[in-house]
Amino acid sequence: MTNPKLATLRRSISDMLARRGQPAEFADEDSLFDSGLLDSASAVNILLELESTFGIDLGDPDFDISQIDSFAEITQLAESRS
């Protein structure tokens, strides 16, 4: 991973998983929310980080919350808005 902002976000997600008693390691394609690994509070934290770090407008009509279920989707979202 070459993008330091995405690397920081990945570490944040790993920390969230560990705090919930889940393994901190996860694959890019692993479901984070539909699987129940993370909860709505974690989603809010990820959304805030996407907004502040990547400038993603959460009020954008094209934004869909399902775009953050996996790190691969989060990466795609972040890179498409950069």
C-alpha cells in the first residue's frame, strides 16, 4: 500500500477490530459491517476519517453507505474522490 493516508486508515480499522475483540488483521475484501465485525459507532468513525482526510462529502447524493463495507471498497471510494 503506497498511500500513507490509506495505511493510517487501515491501522485505525485494525484498532477498532481489536477493541471489539476481533482479530486486528483483515483482508481487503473482508466484510467489516455486514459480517458484524464492526458496529455503527465504528462506521461513524470511518466516515469522519474519510470526510476529514479524503474530503469525501457524505451529503453527496452519490454517496452510499454500502461503499464502506470492505477496505477494498473504502480504498476505491477514497481514490475516486481524491
